[in-house]
Amino acid sequence: MICKARRVSDYKQLAKELPSIRYVDPERVYISLTTDRCQSYTLTVKEGDSVKLGQVIGERDGGFFKQPIYSTVSGTVEKQTKKIHNTGLEIECLTIRNDYKDEYDASITDRPDSVIDAMSPEELVEIIKDKALVGLGGSGFPTYIKFTTGDPIHSVVINAVECEPYLSSDYRMIKDQPDQIFQGLKYLMKASGAHQGVIAVKKTKRELIDVLEREIERYKDIDIRIAKLKDYYPQGWEIETFKNALGIKVPIGELPMKYGILGFNVSTCASVYDAIKHNMPITKRYLTVNGDAVNFPQNIRVRVGASVKDLIKLCDGFVADEARINLVIGGPMMGTAVENDDVVVTQTTTSVLVFKNVDVVEEPCVRCGSCIYSCPAHLQPVLIQDALKRNDKNGMTALEVKNCIECGLCAYVCTSKIHVTENMRKAKEMVG
């Protein structure tokens, strides 16, 4: 019997239960100058210059927005080089040799609570913009832009669902730093004018809920609650999260702000705390290294700009011949396969997954309908595939391929082992 796929095996247990380790002192960092959203940049430093941690070293240009580029260590500027981004694209990076002193730029100063309390929402948003905060769940969308809506906001939702298999970096961050999440949420509520804050987490993460419920006792002066959501995939899709946490259904293609909602990943929320309290840009983040082809899966507190090669070494290397290994940046459902480990950790790198290669034979579609039953966006992937084969742009448009969220469920349930999700991506690109 064909039925809707609701659960995927998560493989989180080992990595999430181990204490996070720290890798914040790499010999060199590689600061991304371009991203998938910003293809041009200007630099204000040159080879041989000394830089401080948190110093502005340039600016990215995303067309409709500009973004300061920060050094994540103190040290000496070296040559530019090319590295692989977590999207699989090759990007320009600036190499900085770490002097291991962590000398802060003069701008990195703590703000007293009294000063923060006196700030206007506009001043808080300006800090978020100046510190180049982006969505750390993987989107990389500039955080400040969400506050430019003219719609009144009643709720800020912090997405701590982390529903992708193998990933547990958000889990570890919450256990290690719960106060930062609540403080960050408090600042986000003030910046948006929201009267309600919601932290959404799977109800099966009982130990995480215990941590959050203990911490929430310190914030009884503001309206914050924990939303305990059902455990299914893709519960972390913001439309599902909003529907189940608030009872508000946001139609696909419409902005949540229109419905009075702002949503942020839990790591983004913590970065807002660092920016407003310490005037600190994103220099570190939690990252998961996991998979059946790495010797020691674990969560790492890592310096932004570190090399993935070094992280693999930190995890005791590969368990098999490197030529027989698949490397995925991001989750196994929505992440990107890369050809080698010459990848740089950026602000949006959530995980590095290493799998033994398994030869899969793709067979003809048997029209079982599993992909249609399982699609959370209620699309018809098998028909979109057929339109793709015919180069039928009108057909793909009529089938609403642009509404595909690339969650990976269609490929996960395919009985013929067809790369359905990849075909959906190609169809979206063709439609434009």
C-alpha cells in the first residue's frame, strides 16, 4: 500500500549526546568574499596587512543589499584563493593567518543592559544590519531585511526543530547556551514590536524541552512560550512550523510578515544576542560532523572560515578509502554533495556529512505515486519530471514547480531510486 512518508530515520543519537568540542584556533581562516547571493565585493585590506578579530575587511554586494565582511581572527592577511562554498559553488576567499591572540577590533565592546533597554527598534535593526547577520539555518538571507516589512508583527517564532537527519548542532547549542537564545528572542521581539515569542521544538526532544523550560522561568516578564511539535519531516519547514506553533497557515509563496509572523533559526537568534550585547559579528558557530564514513562523529564549536579538511582530521579521518566516500554539506535531504573536502566553513554551514559510497541503480518509474502522496507542498513530482523530459516550461509552470521546497522526500520514497529532487531543481531552474 502506498502511503504518505512522515518519518525519516534521524541518526542523531551519538553526535548529539557527546559534549561539543572546540576548534576555534585554526592556523588559517578563509573568509568568503563571494556567496551564492553576493557575486561582487570590495576589499579594504591587502596582503601583508594586520587585522583584528571583528574588523571590517571589505563589503559584499548582493544587488539590493550590501554586507560588511568581517575577519573572524586576528592575524595577517595573505593571498586570495578559491574554495568550495556549502552550496557547492566555487567562491573567492581571503586567507588570514591566525596569530592566536584573538585581539578584538575596537568596535567590539559590550553594551550595558540599560543602554540596550533604551534603544529603539530601529537602532536594534541597524546593529543587526551592520553586523551582517544572516539566516544560519542555511538560507543565508540577510536578517535585517525581514524587519523592513510594513506589516505589524505579533509573533516571533524561533525554529529549533532541526528535522534534518544526522544534524544536531542546534541541539548542542541550545544545551550549551540557552540564555543566549532567550536574550536574542527578547531583542528580536523588541526590534519587531511583537508581543509574543515562541520557541518551536519537537516534543520528542524531552531533555531539550527540560533545558528550555528551566530557562524560561527567568523570563516571566515577557510573553515567551515553548511550542512542542510533532516529530515528522519536514516539521522544520517554516510553513509547517508556523501552522503547528501558532495555528496560522501561511500560503506557499506568501511572506509570513503579511500574517504578522517573523521566523528565525535558533542559531540566528543566538547571533542576534552576540551582535546587540557584545557588538560581535558571526565569528563562530556550532557544526555537526556525522555519517557512517567518519571515525568520530561529533558537534564542534568552530571558527567561521575554518577548513573542512581540518574538521575531518579532528574527527579522526575517514573510515574508508577517500575515493569511495560521498561528502555532503548540509543535511542529507536538502544539502549539497561536493566533489572533495576543500570546503570552507561559512556562516551558513550547518554540517559536514560523510557517507560510504553506495552504488544505486536507477530504474524506470513505476508510477506508484509515492512522491505525490509524500510531497508536503502538494505537488506532483512525477508529472513535473515528465514535463522536464519534454522541455515543457509551460507544463512545469502549470504544475507549480516553483513551490517545490526541495525537501528531498520525493527521492527518499522513490521505489525506483530516481533522483527526483534533483530533477525538481532542474525544472525550477528551467522555469526561472
